[in-house]
Amino acid sequence: MPNKWRRFEILLPVRFNDGAEIPADWLGEAVTEVVEQFGAASFETQTIEGQWRHASTLYRDTLGKLVVDVHDNDINRQWMKSYRDRWKIRLKQIELWLVSYPITVE
């Protein structure tokens, strides 16, 4: 097993910015797309509540967290950035928060 791994976490909203519910099957598609690319993914359904301000508008989000561990390389990093950008458009979001950090798999 390669020793360089990276964990990606992306917060996916369960509601559009206007408050309308995102179809559950869309979130299923978002997870499936990652599984098809990397072979596995986790989606935490525990509610994450966020608040943030854009311009003069305060947004309140209800989010789930998608987590995937991948080999740490430029191809995988670029794929995840592209994934975030596609889903940002589809979910009509101002931003989707994607973080990554190196991990050790024992």
C-alpha cells in the first residue's frame, strides 16, 4: 500500500441557498461519483450547521460531509477540485468548502 495518502472532505448542503431542499438522489449521485472514481467514500449524515456571510447576506446552512481517502498525487487533487467545481454549479452554491490533509493509513 502506498504510504502517501490524502483525505478530502467536502461539505455538501442539503438545502439550496434559497432554502429549498436539495433532492436526496442528487446527494446520492454526488457520493456515487466519488465511489466510482476512487472505489470508496463515506457520507456523514449527522447534521452540520454553518453560518457565513457573503456580501451583506447571512446564510445558514445544513450540511453533510463527504469523506474520501486517496493516493496523494496531482491527478487525484485535480479531480477533487474539478468535482467540487461541478457540484458547486449543480447545487447552485456560492462556494463549496473542500479541505484536504495528509493522512497515514496503518
